[in-house]
Amino acid sequence: MNLKDLFVNNEWTLFLDRDGVINKRIIDGYVTCWEEFEFLPGVLHAMQLLSGLFGRLIIVTNQQGIGKGLMTNNDLKHIHDKMLKEIERNGGNITGIYYSPYLDADNHDTRKPNSGMAMQTKHEFPEINFIKSVMVGDSIVDMQFGKKLNMYTVYLMDETGERNHQLIDYQYKDLPDFTDHIIKTLT
């Protein structure tokens, strides 16, 4: 599948995972405060560019650190408020952030790969068409989430990442790499 097949415009929605896509993932841990949050290189500029291509940018993130008692909903809100402020200061625009605080073992309907967070976005923004949506993530769970809703999927991988999985439509090194490629196909 080629990116040229997408014909992205302002009717499209870009769904983004957070940890490992927007910010540096803490291996075997959680970002529990703003001081631990670190934007990945080039992401702020990519967000600015993607905000001009897609009608909506929506973050969907599992945050089981809350379920484990390592942080509170207010701690997460503080992190997200600071993150949004920094993205906006750099010319990006996030339409909404949805998160699931539940443990993996809970299998809650809002926890990816389940589609609950997407249903929340559809309720709030009924104009969203999942067939005109792209899910960008760094895990197979993100790809499962996207495919359940008939979204296009973009897998961000490092050298050790999954390759050629049936749930993956496109693979890129990181969000700036995906952004560069989609801009080249649209111009």
C-alpha cells in the first residue's frame, strides 16, 4: 500500500499513541510527572505540519500507571496540559486526548486494543469517519486498535520492531519520518 492512496485532507483524523510516538517511552516504567516527560526529536515540528494536513489530531493512550497507583488522574492531567501547551506553542493543534487508566488485566473497553476510546471520540466528534482515519503507534496493540475500526495503521519501529505484520499498513522510523513521507506524497 502506498501513502499516495490516502488522499489526506481536513476530513481525515489522525489518531496518535503517546508514549513512544510523541514522547520518550520509559522502558518498564511510566511517565508519572512532567519532569519525566521528554518529547522525541522532531515531534513538535511534525505536529505542526500534521495539524495542517489532518482535520483532527487525537491522542489515545493507555495509562495503567494510574491503575497501579503510581500516579493520579490529576497528575496525568497536569502532564497533558503542559504537553498541549508546548505543542500549541510550536504551532500544533491537538483536538482531544483520551486515555484509559485501567490495568491490562482488567480488559476494560476503553483500553487499547479495545475500541472504547475511539467510541468516545466519535460521540464527541460525530463527523469522524474511521475509514478516513490513520492510527499511528509503536505497538501491535495500537495496530489492533486501528484495524478494529478500519483505520489505516502506521507502525513506528526501531531496528528491533515488528516487521511486515498483517495489521501494519505503513512502517516508519518515527513520527517525523512519517510526516516527511506523507508531505512528499501530497505535494
